[in-house]
Amino acid sequence: MHAQTMKMETQELSFEKETTFGVSWQKLMMWIFIVGDALLFAGLLAGYGFVRLASPSWPNQSEVFHLELIGVMTFVLISSSATMAAAVGAAQQGKRSQATKFILFTIIGGLIFMGMQAYEWSSLIGEGASLTANPWGVPLFGAAFFAITGFHGSHVLSGLIILAIVAIRNSSGRSTAAGVELAGLYWHFVDLVWVFVFTLFYLI
Amino acid sequence: MKTGAKFYFSTWGILLALTVLMLVTEYLSLPRGFLLVLLAMAMLTKASIIGLNFMHLRSEKQILIWTVALGILITGAILFTLIAVDGNYILHHSAQ
């Protein structure tokens, strides 16, 4: 009797059971998390917008940042998103080793992105930028920069940890295609957020 | 669900082209208002492409697509609009 109940509970937790939204509850939970996290970023970016609107002047981004470097960072992140999409596609077709290979490409992309962000941070810190002061005249510019890019960078880092775990599990046959897809959703979200950070903070 | 290397490669190409276009606008002396509209449109297009093609929202049920899209867009729009009004007021107020 107890074993039967356990079996039923296990079935209820399976990926196959669809919710009203037409996806498994795990995928639905990931989407709910993504919407919540997106609004967290929206709050940060809106706060930045407020600071910017309320400031009589704002530093010219092309004079502060190396926009070519930011462009390459964006290219790397978009490319890693493409390799992650390919990993999900391969996992869904049952091509486990190909999926692992694409996840590893994605991890490499993420590491390059983080390396470039570390370089950008150290360059700006070297020029005197901090959370409270910077050489470009508007004190909150540094706070907005470190808060927004730091928060995004922490998402990249956690994404890399998730991908490393998924790659190990996938290569040893312990993960499902649905598991790879969930990790993929998170990684694409990290890329999606960068689209907004790139435009609103670096370009506009 | 639409997948396959060709599909992801073309999506990647479109995203890359839009990114290059956005960067190029920084070096052109375009009117500020026009630049803002152009960049905002490119940003939303890129975000939609990632959501629809990479995150496969395209092949999900309408109820999930609208829950995600409206949830983010409406709440985000309210946040930005109210804060923009407040920010403008403060700028105006402090200038007097």
C-alpha cells in the first residue's frame, strides 16, 4: 500500500504530467522564476532610469566604456545561447554526447564573458570607480554600474555552476532532456537580460 | 517544436546583425529621439527572438506565452512609466 502511494507520488512529480499551461510543473516553475527574476532586473533598471532622469548630467558611455569590448561580450553571450539551444535540441533527439559537447561550448562562452567582465571591472576600478565615487562626476553612475552588471554577473556565475552540474550528469546518463531544457531556459534568460543591460546601460 | 542547427544558426545570425546595428548607431550622429526609438525597437526585437526561438516560447501554449509576456511587459511598463514621471519631476524641481 505504502509502495503504491510512493509510486503514485513519483508519477505526479514526473516531467510527463502537464499543467494547465501545457508544460510540466518543473518547466512552469522555471518560467515563474524567470518572470520574477526578470521583474527584479526591471526594478534595478528602473531605479537606474530614475537616477539618470533625476541627474542633470550623465557620463558619456562611449568615453567611459570600451564599446568594442562590450560588443564582443554580447557576441560571446549570444553565441553561448545558440550553443545552449543546440544542446537542448541534441538532448531532445537523444544525442547525449553531442548535448554534452554543446553544453561545454556554452560553459566556455560563459567563462569568456565573465573574464571580460572581470577585465572591465578591474579597468574601471583602476580608474577610480567605486560604489560611492568615480572620476566622471556623477557619484551614482558607479553604484548603478556595479549593481546592475554585478547582479547580472552573479546570474552568469550561477548559470555556469548549473551548466557544469548538468554537463556532468548528462555525460554520465543521469539527466533527462527535460533537465537540460530547464538549464537552457535559465541560460537564455541570462542572455535575454543582457540585451536590456547592453541597450539601456551601455548604449542609451 | 522548431529546432535544428540551421534554425539556431539563423537565429544567432539575426541577433548578431541587430547587435552590430545597435553598436553602429553609437558612431552615427543621429537625432537623440530617433536613436532612442531605434535602440528600443532593436532591444525588444532581440528579446522577442531569444524568447520565441531559443526559449521555444513559439511552440508553447498561448496561455503560457501571454502569461510570461504580459506579466513582464505590463509590470515593467508600470515600473518604468511611474519612475520616469517621478524622475522628471525631481529634475525639474531641483533645477528651480
